[in-house]
Amino acid sequence: MDQEKNQYINREISWLHFNARVLQEAADPSVPLIERLRFLGIFSNNLDEFFKVRYATVKRIALSGKTGKSVLGGAKAKDLMEEITQIVINQQTESLKILSDIEKELENQNIFIINEDEVSEDQCKFIKEYFYEKVSPSLVTILLNDLDEIPNLKDSAGYLAVKLIMKHHEEVSEEAPKVVRYALVEIPKTIDRFVVLPNQGDRQYLIILDDLIRYCLNSIFNIFDYESLSAHMIKITRDAELDIDSDLSMSFIEKISSSVKNRKISEPVRFVYDKEIEPDTLKFLKEKMRVDDTDSVIPGGRYHNRRDYMGFPSLGRKDLMYEKFPPLPVHGLSHQGSLFAAISKKDHLQYAPYHTFSNVVRFLREAAIDPQVKSIKITVYRLAENSQVASALANAAKNGKDVTVQIELQARFDEQANIEYAEQLQSEGVKMIFGVQGLKVHSKICVIERLEEKGKLKRYGFISTGNFNESTAKIYTDYTLFTADQAILKELNKVFDFFETNYKIKKYKHLIVSPHYTRRAFIKLIDKEIENVKAGKPGFIKIKMNSFTSYDMVDKLYEASRNGVQVQLIIRGICCLIPGVSGMSENIEAISIVDRFLEHPRLFIFGNAGDPKMYISSADWMTRNLDFRVEVGCPIYDEDIKKELLDTFDICWKDNVKARIFSEKQDNAYRKPNGEKVRSQFATYDYYVKKKEIFDKGSTKK
């Protein structure tokens, strides 16, 4: 066990340290003020999802009576739960201090977030009208005293726990204990959390919806004869793991839909409360809600659901937000002319959000109306709320194209949205495939077949590291390769064949496909680097991923390090590998970059004795991606694109502003600048601006 602890970092603890990096952004005075508030929201939203999924899993293991050491990296489930709770309490305390500091700085900018005790006479009228017109009709109020137990509270919804101390009636002795009533008021999710109040001169005012309701509590409880009332916020987080019904008479859509509904009544895994709440109120609530020692009970601040800070209003203050990066065109994919014609000549790489994501939608829209296009096949994992991708696919089906969509109904927290899109597309004549039993389809691929000269069928397509989602493409960095390489596209077609006849395992010469080949293929590539170093040739590995949790792959990189292979890792989130340990990983360096965009690409570069091999992929090195998902890694053959990928990796690697160093200490230490400062996301944008300028000059000369 001690050896395991020295070799690996526990994934749950590593994830919490990733979220601490998000919190660092909220604390960073160089980050624009409103963006700092939004990072606080991201931190809180991340934490909610962590408890719904990861903590819930650890709790299930603990309740089963098993230690879980084999799947938890040597930690016992019960001990891990206690460690997680303590870390989260410390992080929550830190986040409250950061929020207080930000609010003070906002006041220096003449922006004031007031509470119910700070409302002026001028603001009173506006607030009461707002309450009666917009808030009151949406309120749900639950009186608790006469209930045996509290009805199922909504997952992650905020509630005001209200305590009313009733007045004595005349016939009751003054010495008798006073009657206390308790109630819960649900904070409506349908109303913006931050209510912007009328300006007063050059001062801007906001009130949080919770405080607006507190201000108007008398309007809710005026039928009661009380002498005092108080309100403190609580929330619960429920287990979000899906339990799929085994009923053979139900369709897969029905099973997923039923399981999503069951989330609403699943077991609570976290109870968060305002630490200022009266002890008797807290005791009453815990008893009524049957919260016990197996749940994570966390004292917090006055406000919960701070994920809502992600939507903090801009207030017209561009000076307090990031400067916009206008997305750039991909060279050679102009707004004029056919994308098919451009892609037919050479491969093109799109790196969103530095490049515009619109190429994906344009490509599908062109395919939808091109008389020569016969079929479109695409995988869908997450779509935007009003998806242009879905619209283009429906348009293609209406034009008589043979459109096939593999949609993943078990995409976590997007299950209901994907069910609705599946039904919508099916009604438009799109052929839907609902996954492979026992596997999630996480690949991001598209193949289009087009009839060209002399009746020859030619394939076009794209492979991406991220979802085909116009909304997230504005803030997630991802690579998308547009190609007409017939060898690659023939193999992509095999992946779609596997979706329908998954009892047949296909073979691939070019693609790296999970669950059958990814682990083996990458081990082979690592072994080649080890061989090269042993033969006196240079050997290096450069990897960029979201998370790295597979102990097998960690061990393989340790082996490479011991044999002298130089390894550079850029891991945004979880990293179970410990770099820089003598005799184990001294040739491995690892950093994490957390900045204005969410680093999302998966890029793998192997030195190959001077002729680097490169792959982009939908897969991280996690057990689920390697063994329990359909993932696609695509080789890069175009020399210009290989240079571009190497350049952008190296820009990230040189980051000394937003890069944190992974180490055994897990202290999220920033890499210190040594000379010129490099902020990689800004430098990457500048890199593409320069490429565009060079391209434009070349076009002008022609």
C-alpha cells in the first residue's frame, strides 16, 4: 500500500487539486474582476458534479462494506470520504474569502452587491414590484412541522430554511416554551440569480435573488402570527450515477429516460448549510432529511449554488472582462467556394476557439444541399442547446440524403437533451443508432460520401478531440482535422459499421480505436521510443490530455523514463502520475494550464527517431476511455499540420504565467518565469494571427 501511495496520486484527490487551480484563477488579481467571479462559479459547478459522480461512487463502495482499495489507488473508501470532506471544507472556506475580496474590489469599481438589510427606500419599491410580478408566482414553500419527513428536495437546488418563532397567545403562560415552525422556500431556477437594480448616479447595484426573497419573507408568511423569523440557505447533492433498468420490454431510450428521472429521488451524498444557521434548526433539518454520517455534511457561507456566478451579468463593464479574441479563419477554408474542393486538395486543421468553429457547420450545410452527396454519418455526444449541427443534419435528411447519427444517450448530464434530439432527428427521417451495449460512444467523427466524376464514390470527413457543439467551442480548445484521405476515411467507415454489427471486431492500419486497440497501440509507440533510446537515438514523448488516471499507462511512462525517454505532459485535470521522482520518473515533467479557455485537446507526439508520429484523439488515458468507450485516435500525415501541432504544443509547454507544476507535493505551484513571460493561450492566438498575416500577404502577391 505504501508503495502504491508513492507511485500514484489518488484520482479523487488529484481532481480536487485541479479544482483548486480553478479557484486560483478566481483569486488571481491579474484576471479581470467579473471573470474572477465566473471562475468562482466554475469552481462551485465542478464541485457539484464531483459529489454527484465521484464522491457518490466512493460512498457506494463504502456502503457495500468493501474497502475499494483496488479501484481507489490504495485508499480505503471510508478514509477517502473523510479526506475529501476535509479538503472541500478548506476549499469552501478559501472560496468565501476570495468572494469577499472580490466584492470589496467591485465596490472600488462602483458595483455594489447589497443584501436585504442594505435596501434603500428608492430600491424598496423596485424590489417589491419585482418580487410580486416575477418571483412570488414561481415560489414553492414547504411547511415542515407536520410532515413525517421532508419531501424529496431537488438535486443542487437552493432552499431557504426558515425558522418562525410564534407569539404567545393570551391563554398560554409566558414561561411556556414558544412554538417554533420551520419551512423551506425553494429558490427558483427560472429567474436570474443576480437582480440588477436601478443605477444611482454612477453606482451600479445588484441584489442576489436569495436576499430579495429574504427581504420579502413577510409577504410569504404574513398569515402566521410570529414574533421573529430567520432564513438560512441549504442544499443537497444527489447521486447522479445511472442505474439502467434490466427490463427487456423497455427500449434503450425508455431505460435511459427512466434512469434520468430516478436521479431526482436518488440518495443524497452531500448536505451543505449556512454555518450561521441556529443549531436547533440544523438538528431539525438533519433529522427530517435523514442525513447521516455517511453523507458529506459541509458548513458553508450565506449563499450556496455559487455556480450561478458563471452567469454574473456583464453590467456593460467590458473593462472588467477578458478582451475578445475574434475567431480566425482556417487558411485555405475561405468563406467563398466549396469546402469539399478545398479539403480535396489537402488536409486542414481547425483549432477552436482560436479558429472559427463555423467550418464544421458550413461543411454539414454544404453537404445537406450538394446534389452529389449521398450519405452523412456522424457521432454525437453533446450538442448545443439550439444546435446548428442538428439543424444541418435534419436539413440533409429532408433533401434525401442518407443520414446516420450515432447518439450517446448516456452522455452524463446531457441524457435528457440527447433523448430529445434523438426523437427530433428521427422524426426528420434521420437514422439513429443508440450505442453499443456496455460501451459509451465518445468518438468525435464524421464521414460524408459524395459521388464524383465517372460515378466514383469519394469520402470526406472530420475527426475531432471535442464535441460538435457551437456553444462550448467558444471556450473549449479542441483540434478538428478535415480530410479527404481515403485510407483514414475507409477506416472511419469501419467504426460506423462496428456500431451496427458490434459482434465483429474490425482491424485498423491507421486509426487507434478503443476499446480494442488504444492501450496496445500506445504501449507499442512508447516501446518504440524506449528501443530508440537504447539504440543511441533520441527519444521523446509529448502528450496533452484532460486527465491521466490509468495506472497501466502511468507505469509504462515510468518505464520509459527509467530508460531515458524524455516525457513532457500537459494535463489539465486529474494526473495520477508523479513526475520528477529519482529512479522512477526523473525524465518526466508535467504541467497543468488553467486560463480563460478550458484546455480540452488530446494530442500525442512520439519522437520516432527524428520522424515524429502524431495523433489527435477523443480519448484520455483513463481506464474508461481505453477499455469501456468507443474512441478514435487519428494519425496526422500532413507535414504542415504536424509542424502546427508541434508548434502549438511547444507554446503551451513554454507557458510560465498560467502553468502549474505537478509534483509529489500537489501544491499547484506556478512555473516561475525565467526571462520573457509566456501566457500560452494568448501566445497561441498571436501565433495564428501571424500565420494569417503571412497567408494574406502570399495571397495578395498572387
